[in-house]
Amino acid sequence: MIIDMHAHIADLRTTATLEHEPPTAESLIARLDDEGIDRAVVLPWPPCPEAITFPSLFSSHPDVVGQVRAAARYPDRLILFGNADPRWGGNAGDTDFSWLLARLVEMGCVGMGEVSAYIPFDDPRTVNLFRQCGAWDLPVTIESTRRGKGWERYGFIDDPGLPHLERLLQQAQETTVIGHGPGFWADIGAGPDDASQYPYPKGRIDREGGVPRLLRRYSNLYADLSATSGYNAVTRDPAFGVAFLDAFQDKLLFGTDDCHFADEEQRMPQLGHLRGLLQEGQLSPEAFDKITWRNALSVMPRYKLGSLPRDR
């Protein structure tokens, strides 16, 4: 069993990348078959106004509900997440999201994400939405960034050391938060070059950063290994990466986030890396299973795993 915790079927092209093919539910499933992945979590896009691209406005399902409905046609392969911006519903810290969350749950959604508003993690509006997601047993996958680094587009804002995320975790203790994105994974280490090399620091990790500290301290924090940010974090220092995967095998989730386009060259190498470590004996079979599917089931209490398709 392999579960990809981070996939998309939205048109994420920009006007500069129109030569690529946008993903669909069907092309996503074809990729899963090709890579030996059983199921994938579909995260609807765009999650916030800052993430809207012009081509996406003309896609066949440009909105959250449309993508949920498109993915819902394949319940044996695709797992549904909803999405929301904490600023919806009046841009207030006391907005009642229960109407929206109830309808997403009725549609089959078992989580939310990737929630990506360009405001701090501990903004009262963020805390309000996350608390309500927790009350509905919906884990939340987040996108993260930093100010002043040329990435002021989308994603929750934090600083080195992840102080804003820590305050969110303290204020929404009943909510499972799944870390993701450059603002999160750049903080796996706390070396002098990490901040200057954002978003993808390179080289040896001599001192652990906010990610391992928070994973160790907060039971409601998990992390998905998707995208360039996740892969870079666990490969930039191979020895540290192996030790990190072993130490936090109960808190890590395999994901790709390589479905921005349907092109084969866009695929991410996470699964190959994990399989290689398993084959080399650097990652135990137990740890491999936890990271590639068991932890996924544990963070999605609403998801009921049915039987696999007969041809798998």
C-alpha cells in the first residue's frame, strides 16, 4: 500500500507555462498506476486569491467544489480534501465555517488543504478556521512561506524557527496540522547559511531547526515530504536525512506535489528515494510502511480504507 498525501488536479499553469499539460483526475490516476501508488489525496486549488493564475480561471473545474466533484468519481483511488481561506466569510476572526465544513464532509472530504492564505500562522483568522477543522476531525495541510524572500505570493507567513506556527499549534491543539512548503522545510536545520539560502538551503545540517523541534514537542504536528522543499530537506545532508526519517517515522507522510503539470518530466523523486533507502537497509520496512501509508490513515480518521481495485 502506498498513499500519496499531496496531489492536485487543478490547472496550475501560468501564462509562461502554457506549453505544459494540466493534470486531470484521469492523468493523476495514470501516474499512480505507473509509479505503483495505490491512492492519492487531492488538494483543491487555488486555496487563496494570491494563488490564482489566469489560465486556471478557464479550466473545466477552476474552483474547490468542482475539483472535489471531479475527484469523487474515483473513490477507489482518490481521497478528497476540501479547502478554505481563513479570510472567507467576512474576513473575521469569529467566522462560523460550520456550514462550509458540513457540506464538504457530506461530499466525502476527509481533510482540508493545502490552506495557504498569505497571513501569519497565528493570525486570529487562521486559528479560528483551524480550530473548527479540528472539531470536524479534519486534518489541515498547510503551505508556508517567508516575507521578503521573493516568495510573497501565497502560503502562511513565518520566520526562522517557526514561532508563528508554534503559536498556532498551541492554540489549535485538537487540530492535526500537516507541515509543507519552503517556509516549513527550510527550517529543518538552523545553520548560518539556511536563512540566506531560502527557499532551498543546501549542505550539511549541523544544528537542527524548528521542524524537528516542533515535531518532537507537538503531537498535533505532522509533515509531508512532498515537493522540492520536502525532498531537499531530507537529501541535502544524507546522513541527517536518514536519521530524521528514522527518528520521526511516526510523524512523516509520503507525498509528491508533482502534479502541477501532467508531463512525466515533472515527477518528483520522493518514492524512489524512500524505496532506495529501504533496499539499502537504511530505512526499516516498518518505518517505510509508516511513512508511505500507515501514518496517512492515522491522520485521516474520517477516511475508511476500502478494498483495493482488483488489478492492484
